[in-house]
Amino acid sequence: MGKWLARLTALGVALALAAPVTAAQADPATTGKKTVRIGSIQSVDSMNPFLAVRLIAGQLQRWTYMFLTTPDPKTLQPSPDLAESWESSDDGLTWTFKIRQAKWSDGQPVTAQDAAWTFNKIMTDDAAKTGNGPAVENFASVTATDDRTLVIKTKAPQASMLSNPIPIVPKHIWEKVGDMATFENETYPAVTNGAYIPIEHKKDSYVKLKANPDYWQGKPKIDELQVIFYENPEAAIAGLKKGDIDLIGRLAAPQFEAGAGDPNIVQWNTPGRRAAYLEINHGATTSDDKPVGDGHPALKDPKVRQAIHYAIDKKALVDQVQNGLAVPADGSIVPPMYTDFFWQATGDEKVTFDVAKANQILDEAGYKKGADGVRTMPDGKRKLEMRFSIHTDTPTEDKLAQFLTGWFKEIGITLTTRKLDSNKFGEETGSTALFDIAISGWSVNPDPEEVLATHLCSRRPTPSGEGGGTESFYCDKQYEELYQSQLKELDTAKRADMIKKMQQRLYTDAPVIALYYPNNLELYRKDRITSITPVPAGRQGEGILYGGVSGYPMATLDAKAAATGGSGGSGGGGSNTGLIIGIVAAVVVVGAGGFFLARRRKSTSDERE
């Protein structure tokens, strides 16, 4: 491949969001302090970056840790972070990274040994693989030749090396951890090296972070960043309008539209980096190829999965569930914003809404309808009665379930909705396989290898249920060969073609069925937030504020300081722990929506997301 040396590039200028001054809550302990509060429907599953798989955890990692590289805020191409430069050998098998001089938040120096320990831990500990296991599967060895030099040797060339999603942790802290599988990393202040330092966490309520004065790009402009968890989107939107929070992202259409008409609230609607899809339990197995779970046996038949696909009106889902604020998915699990890797079915290969064709496929495959209109297996022993798993905290999925139930009934399949909390949902769809069909989704990075890797044989859980990180329990020879080929291909155009063929394979075999690409929908208070840079920055009509592919927006964030007098008003700048705990309320309204649980890098998270 030849040598590739990357140099530090200048970062973008923050996008000004001028706002009128309003009275803020006065708190003598926080007067003059700049605090921004972000609302989230999804709580953190773990503060341990080796274990965390939820999108919100991935965002916290981006804000608190450095990675080898980070997406450039304008181009989204890999740019320096912990590694200030790098080069590869001519055969593409050896990468040498120059580690910048930086400090951990406890004052200890950051060294190449920290990065080497982080990668080696994931390579050798099954529990540590949970968040980012595939990112090191092609690594042969990782060593620190001195404090500033990290050397990674790979088994084969790795085109995605500069998009590695693993946050680097301090060796002197983490090498003391005994059982990684049970360690939650909840000693505060945490030892990190990113823009912010976690200082407090109350499970399912909030996380507080303070600005890191030693961050290599400079101390953030705000003093404290808080993430406040709500049990449902309605309570979160009420909190935004009241001024209890200042920004919320990853919204479904109903909550986004609820922000209209408020002079202090800006609606931010741009193309998203997410795909929403159905997971199909097509015969789940563990990493040693042993059956696991209790998926309906009919779903092992590609004809049944194909018929289900034809029975879904994606345009109706976009119009009725997403209120038009999404794009129907006709193929790719990579969203259209990534034009190099986006794939779309055309011609006879394209699956369209066609109930008659779905019925024809099932008729010809031997699934006969009974007097009650429900089909049975060809051997007549079991009806096509299936479960649809959704989340308790995402009312939009209730509406989705109603549409699917009606359409599936027309083709002789009975669908019964099961609501699960996020923890149970993740367990059943990612480990125990106790499901038939489930809703899921993924927030895709500029290099889509991470989401593609969730469908590898190696991502299936071990017999004991550890590691893994599968998104579909998929294990397919053709898909595996394409994955390994694209991993080694250093010609961008040739690699993109292979990645599109991988998506084509997922589309035709249907272990997952892409539904739509939700728009990036966010709301923020312009009477509180004075500047923030979206990613990608500078593209007209594009860019994500919260939940982007890097921590850059939150590093650029600025806000009004807490008022010096008076009371009431919106958007107080204090550290209102009592308020935060009190606002976690249960308000469920059918037809509203929230976040999909997205297992980033199980991930990711999300993610990375």
C-alpha cells in the first residue's frame, strides 16, 4: 500500500446560534457556571467501555476518552486524536502510530502502553470483547516499543484500521480490574483523557461530567455537561419546554413536532446516520454452531422471510409511523448519507409491498391457511403464530406493531406484540435468542465495517452467553468471504463494491429487513445554547449535534452562564441533582415515540452506536 503519514488538521469553527437573554435560575453555588443538560430516553447500560453497548454509552465514550483517530468534523475522514500521526508498511500488515503527549485526568501521562494494554485486553478476554470485539479480530499483535510508539501487526491488510472504534483506557487503573464481566467502572471522578471527565452517575437518572482542563484540543467552554435520563419521550419534551434540559436528540417524529411553535426551541432536522430494521430469528446458534433460543421454525425458511418482506409497506411506515421524517429502505443497512457505501435494490431484485405475491410465495412453499386464516407449517404441526418484540419505552414501536400485525394477518401469520425493557430486549435478541421477530436499528459510522461485522459468525455469543455482539445471529459463508475480502482491499472503489455485495446478501437472505432511515431529529433551546458545531460541519442542511460520529459537537459547545440574580425562568445553569431525580417520570402516550435500543458494537454502540 505504501506509507501513509497523517498530520494534524485544523478543526472547524463553531456554528453560531445566537439567542436572546432570559432570566435563569439563581443558585449561589453555581452562579456564573456554564452547565448544559442533555435529555436522553435511553439510560447507560454500563460505564465500563469494554461492556457498554447502548448508544448513549457510546456517546459518553466519545466525550470522555480519546481514540487512536477521530472523524474529521468536516470530511468525516480519519484525523488525529490520541495518535498524532501514523504510517503503514508497504505490505499493509504493520501500522506504527505516534502517540501524542497528553495526560490522564489524574495527572499521569498517556502512553503507548495504555493503548497496547487496551487492545490486548480485548484480544484475550471474552468479556472485554462485548463492546468492540471485531475491531481486533484481525490483529496479530499490539506492542508499545516506547512511550510514544504503538505498533499494530495484522494477520491481513485491514482497510478500516483508521476507523477503529475502541476508546483507549488508562492501564494503571484498568489492569487492577479482576472480573471484567462484572466491573461497572463507577469510581468518580473517573480517570479519562477526553473533553470531559465523569464525576457522578446515578443509575437510570443522570450522569454528570466536568470539563477536562488538560484536554489536548483545549478545555471545553462549558463547565459541566449533564445527561438526564427520562423514562419516556413525553416527559423529556416537557422537560425541554420547561427548561429542565437544554438539548435532546435522536427523536421520533411526534416529539420533534412537539417542539414547533416555541420561540426558544430550534428544530434541527437533517439526514440521519441510522437504519431501522427487523431482526428475524432465522435459526440462532452460538459461536460453536449449537442451536440456541426458541425462534419459530418457519423463519428458518428463506421463502417465509421473503414473504414477510413483501408484506411490509415501508412507505406507509414512513408516512404513518415516522410522519414522513424518514426515507424508506429498499436495501442497504447503510443510510444514504454515506454515498460511497450506500446500496439500493433495483429491478426484479427490489422487494415492493405486494400482499398477493407474499401469499403466493407461502402457498407455493406449502404453508397452507386453515379455516381461521392462519397458516401452518408444511408438516401441519405448528401454526405460523409469531412474537414481535418491541421496547416498553418506545411508543412509536406500538404503532409499528399495529401495522405489521395487520399486514401479516393478510398473509396468514399471527403476530403478537411483546414489550420488553431495554435490558431484557438486549439479552433476548443478542444472547438467548428467545424471540421470533424484533425491531432494532443501528447508527452507522462513516466506515460501515462495524455494523457489517455484527452479522459475522464470530459475533454470535459463546455457549455461556458471553462476548458476541451479534445483531442477527447470522452465519453465512458468502457473507463471511465478502467481509474478509473487503477487509483486505485497500482500493476504495473495489472495497465499496464488496461492501455493497454484502448488503445485497443481507437483503436477499433477510436475516434482517431494513425498514427506513430516520432523519436526524433534534431540539435545543436557543436561549441557553449559544454555539455548537454539527458533524459533518459546513455541509448545508446536514450535520448532527447530539449522537454524531465524534465528540466534536460537545467539545465546541457553549452556553449562557447561570444568572447572577433572580429566580425562575428557563434553562438554569446549576447542577440540579434533586431536580434531575424528580423529573424521571412515567408518562406513556400511545402514538408517540422515542429511541430504538441500538446495540452499538454489540454493540455502539450505537454507536459507536
